[in-house]
Amino acid sequence: MPAIICEDVSIRYKTGDIKEIGIKEYVMRRITGNYQINEFWADKNITFSLEKGDMLGIIGSNGAGKSTLLKAISGIMIPTGGRVIVNGAIAALLELGSGFDGDMTVKENVYLRGAMLGYTKKFLDEKYDEIISFAELENFETFAFKQLSSGMKSRLAFSIACMLQPDILILDEVLSVGDGAFRKKSGDKMRQILSSGITGILVSHSVDQVQELCNKVLWIDHGVQIAFTDEVDLYCDAYQEFLMTKKLPGNREDIEKLADDYQERKKAEQEKKKTAETEKLKKILEQGSSDTAVRAAIRILEDNCPEALSEKYKKQEDMN
């Protein structure tokens, strides 16, 4: 039985209707004949299914309809058309900063946010020290939440959220919180969770992250499904090139060409970077002190002729 099934899921927003403008404005506009409703389809006929253990990466530019689709899958929104079938307990990490009280302490907020996510007090008692340690907030437990930096707030939110134990986990741009070290730690934690066999959906602007973590990919553009496939690397490469050219693929041949063009461009950029670095090191070698010159020479050998260093070290070991 599939863990998630989306069949022709469409989601429509209305602007200018009575719910948005209020009853008074609605009456005035009706009287003056200035009443108009505009419709906007955030997603249109999205169709895919995931088996247990699948990890789906959803890619698409801003405004593609990714987050809206996640809200429909997680049950926050009801699709205008089509249907979503979910088999199993689902947990969605959509907005890490929500559910906190600025005047309450860090410790109080752990229990408040945990309760909102459905954790029992007993579970939070057992996990409290782990949550604080993972968030690196051991010295801030008595601080008011509003006194924390934005990075600290994000770390606490992620730390609480990653204690989830669902069948299906939905992640919307939550692996990019905190500094570089914490992003690595949060990524490692998510890999640990996902390796347990749960089904996952990841929305991320980091295509490399999608390629690393996901075995399936869904590409959406302005609410339209471009592709759903298990050829993750091919379609992610094509998407990377699309971000540069803004040319949407119309068929398989277009996908392959976009992917090939991306690989060629990536290779050229790497060569250019390598050449620039080598020229910089050569300049240091020619103009620098003896110490910096030696370091520069070693760097050039490491980048362009590593086997020479290996032979040199091998000879030294043989002499010893």
C-alpha cells in the first residue's frame, strides 16, 4: 500500500472575496458594482505516489506551488480538486519559528512547542536534555525566548521538531537553519531519521541536498507538474540548467540536453576556478617568502600533480 497518493491535486486561491475583504467592504463594492473575485491556481493536477521508505525531493522556483502542495498533503489545506491519500502518522516541519511565546523561557517553550506537536510531558521530560544539548543552548535555558538570536531560535525549533517519530515526515526548507556547523549537524540528524525507513518529502532550494537525500523528485513550475521521476540526478541537473536559461523542457530530449549543458557548464566553471587558483599560487611562489613559496608549490602539486607528492613521500618512507 503506498504511503502517499496524490491524484490530480489542484489548489485554488481566491482574492477579493468576502472572506478576504470583510462584510462591510463586500456590501460597499456590491452597491457600487465594483465587486470582483480573482482566482489563482497554486497547483494544478499534481499526480504522484510514494511507497514506504521513499524520499521525495520537490524542486521548483519561488512561487512554483511547493509549500502549498505540502500543506495539502499534511492536511492543513483541502484541495480544490483531486484527492490526497495518506497512510500513516504524518508530521510536517513547515514553519520552525511558529508556536513559541517570546516572554516565556527557553525551557518553558520546549514544553509549549512540544505539546503543540503532540508530545506528552513524559516524553518531553525524557528528551529535554537532548533537545537543549542538540540546540546548543545549555547556558540559555532561563532566558526569555525573545532574547535569543534568530539562529538560536531556529536551532531550538529544529531540535524540538527532529525528535518526531512519525511514519511520514515532511520538511520545508528546515535543513538550512543555523550556521554551517549546525546545518551539517541537522543534516546528519535528518539522514539518521530517514534511514529508519520512514517516508519523507523534502522541499529545498539546495539541489545538491535533494540529490544526496532523495530517491525520487517532483519538479513543479507555477503550479504545473513538469516531471515526477526516480532519475534524480538527470532531472536535478536539468533543473539546475533551467535556473540559468529559464527554458522549460517539453520532452525527454529537452531534459537530456539541459542536463548535458549543465554538466558542461559546471566542468568549465571548475576549470576556470582551478586555473585562477593556480595562477594565484604561482604569483605567491614567485613573489612570496621562502615559507609561503613552499606552501604554494605544495598546493600547486596537490591540485595538478598529486602523484608527484605521493612518489616523494614514498621515497622518504623507503629511506627511513
